[in-house]
Amino acid sequence: MVSETISTGQQNKDVGHYRGFLAGRRGRILKENITAYLFLAPGLVIIFLFGMFPIFYAGYVSLYNWRIRQGEYRGLQNFTSAMGDIAYVFFALVILGLIGAGLMSLWEARTKAKEKNIPYHFPLLFFLPAGLIAFGLVQFLLSFITFFTQEQAIAAGYAAKMGNISLGIATIVTGFMVNFLLEQWQHKLYAPTRYSILPNFTTPALIIVITLGGAFLLIQSVWAHYQGLDPVAAATAAIRIRFLSQGLVALVVAYLLWSWGMRQQSTVKLFAGIAGAAGLIGTGYYLIDIWPAIIQGADPRFYLSLRVTIFYSIGTVPVQLAIAMVLAYLLFQNIQGKGFFRVVFFIPYITPAVAAAGIFQALFSLRPNGFVNSFFTNGGANPERALLWLKEPNSALAVLGQAFGIEAASAWAIGPSLALLVIILFNIWNFVGYNTVIFLAGLGNIPHELYEAAKIDGAGRWALFRHITVPLLSPTTFFLSVISVIGTFKAFNHVWVLRDAASLGTTDTVSVYFFETFFRGARFGYATAMAMVLFVIILTLTLVQNRIAAKRVFYG
């Protein structure tokens, strides 16, 4: 009986200690963290498998001569083969972006430490868990990336670069444990009260380690690749890099001068803004003039596809957003049959792209009695000069101008081809209805009282649209512009159906060219390198749009 009583008492004591540990602040934080990570785990796994992993795997493939199977390591050769010597400037900009992101995180950590009266040296301790977590993530990623190519990697002597998943998991767990201990120590030293919340410096430290470490590795790779060039190629690359860098620096300086001058109300600063605008124009002409010499040795089809994509995006996004906003504004009024019109405008978006593209092929037939050719003939175009439409590789301005008897238009060899113009019209027709529906949802969130107050003050319809509708629709416009730009840079289905060999590649966007290179040419590493360049371009455009939106989007 005595032994049983002692045993029971000891168990109760152990349970009491356990409950006391979980009931305290440390136990509460531990339970909250575990619960949060358990809820986040499924989402993190999905994001990693279908979001992050394909990007890292593509980066791995782009470094090899990959034809069906993994070949020899090529480093940055695939990038320079596609971009030419511009690749060095491209990598320099990526390196500057990584360094900038790291320094911004460092500055934010310093600011948070100052706000909480934490000495600047203490956040430096969090580089220890950040380094452990970063090392573990690298091992973990390398293990997943090389999972499908283990035999080739071992045969090629890259077994040491395959990573170790057990070591990665152990290092990540150790990093989180060290982070937890440092947080406890930080709270004990610098928390004003027991319930104060102090910043976690592991996240910015991890960002700094990843960005600056990535920049360092990229610098090493670029320098090693440049050192491997023969003397003539290295000297030629240095000249091209110098001329292109001078133009880009002058362009940035002119833009900053123009932007600064236009925000001021002084006459002198106004002239500075005008000088900046003149500098932008002059620098633009300079870059256009040296461009043919800069891209010598690069893949001409890569730059052609990129130019086609830019024309396609510029010709599509602003027009379809403007039309959609006007249509949404009209359909939002109290008119008869607006529900019917909403459905009608939305039908093109839900129509299968292949079927709709086939209809456009029939409409833009090259026969003189085709639907669109007949329409242009009745509109005053020369009936003896039927337009080739999807088979026309020449500039749309030049071809349409000559069709209406403007012979001087033959010199207007600028802008998209006529074949690309047809695809632009298809995209506008296809997505205007979708954008209209989104704009209608945005209009429904604008308080009606604002319109009534403006009408009492004497505002007309144009004033209401300009000063109330457009500003309050800016979040919706920003959202649609971002997804539209990304969509044009990834456009494939309808472009593939509508393209024609007679257009000489003037309708092939980057996605189409990558597809041909990847599947038809079986040049997996080369195509993936170009895809990585496109990824960086899309990411940069998205960040620029977010930067602009921070200043011009009005959220009420």
C-alpha cells in the first residue's frame, strides 16, 4: 500500500509538472506554434510541390546540356547562347536585385530592433538559426531536385551535389530549436512585460542569407564563365557590356531627373524635368541604334519572340481594360436587358479557345470574298489587294495603309505584324467579357452616396466617371492589369492555333518558341534557361506594377 501510494503520488507530481509546463508562457507559445504549423503544413506542402519545386527544378535543368537525359554541366552557357552578351548585364541586374532585397531586410530588422530598444548586435545572433535553416533547405531541395536524375548524376560524378534529405531535415529542426531558445533569451532580456511581443529576427536573417548567398554564388558563376571565354570573345563581350551599361545608366538617370522635375513647382526644376524627358528620348534612340550590334551572337528567334510578346501585351492589355471598364459602367446603369448583355459579353471567355480560334481563321480568310476582306473593300480599301491577315508578316500599319491607297505607308515598318494584330483582336474579344464582370463587381463596392453627393454639387456623368468611378476602381484595375500582363506573357493556346508558318515567326510569342524548342527540338536545358529568363521578366514586371500601385491605387 505504501509503495502504491508513493507511485501514485510520483505520477501525480509528474503530471503536475507536465501540466505546469504547458500552462506556462513557454508551453502556451509552444502549443500555439505547433498548432499553427500543423494547420499550415498541408498548404506549405502544396505550395512547395506545385509552386516552388518546379522553379528550382527548372533552374537545375537550365544548367545542363539536357536532351531527354541529363548531359554535361554547362553552367551559364545556355543563357549566353540565348541572350548573347546581354546575359552578363541580365545577371548583373539579378545580382543587384538580390543584394537590394538582402539590404532591405537588414534595414527592416534594424528598424524593428530600434523600435523595441534591442541592441543592434543581438539580432546578429539569429544568423545562426537562419544559416542552419538555409543549409537544411539547400540539402532538402537538392535531394528533391536530383531525385529523378540520381543515376545520371552519379554517373557524371555529381553525387556530392545531390544533397542529403536526412541531414537537411535534422539541420532545419536544429535551426528552429536554436531560434526558439534565442527568442526565449531575447524575451527575458528585453521584454518590458511578460506579455510583450518582440520581433522574430530569424525571418529577415534567413532572407539575408538566401539573397546574399545567392548573389555570391551567381557572381562566382558569371565570373567563371567569363574567364572561360577566349580572349577575342571576352574583349568583344566587355565592349558590348560597356556600351549597353552606359545606355542603361543614362536611361535611369534621365528617368530619375524627369520624375523629380515633374513633381516640383519651380521653373528651374520644370526645365530639369524637360531635360530629363529629352534625355529619355535621346537614350532610347542610342539603345535602339546599338541594339543590332549588342545582340550579335545571340539567338535571333529568342529576341524576336520576346519582341512579339511585348507588342502583344502592349496592344492587348490597355485596350481590353479600357473597353471592359466602359462596358461595365454602362451595364451598371439601370437599363433594360442588362442581365442579358452581361451573359452575352461573358460568352467569349467560356468559349473553347480552339473553336473560337477556328472561327477567327474563317473570318480573316485571305480570300477576296472573305468576311473581313469584304468589309474592308466596302470601307474603301483596294478590292484588288486582298489582305493575307494571318499569313502576313509585314507591319500592320504599313499593310493597312497601303490597302487604303497610302503609298507612303510602305515605310511604316514599325509595330506588330498584321498576323499578330489578328491575334491581338482575338485576345481582346476573348477577355473583355471576363474583365467586364470583374469591373462590375468592383462597381458594386462603390458607395452610391458618393454619386448622389457629387450630383448635388453639379457634377455631370463624365465628372462622376473620372473623379469617382475610375479612382475607386483602381484596385480592380490593378488586379486585372497584373493578371492580364502575366497572361499575355504566358499566352499559348490560341496563339498556337492561329499562328501560320507564312507569318515568318512574327506571331510566335515566347511561350510558343519555348514549346517548340523544348518538345520539337528536345533541347530541354536550353528551353528551360529561356523560361527562367521569362520568369525573371514576369517577376520584375509584377514588382514594378506593385510599386506603382502603392502610389496610385486608392483603397478608400
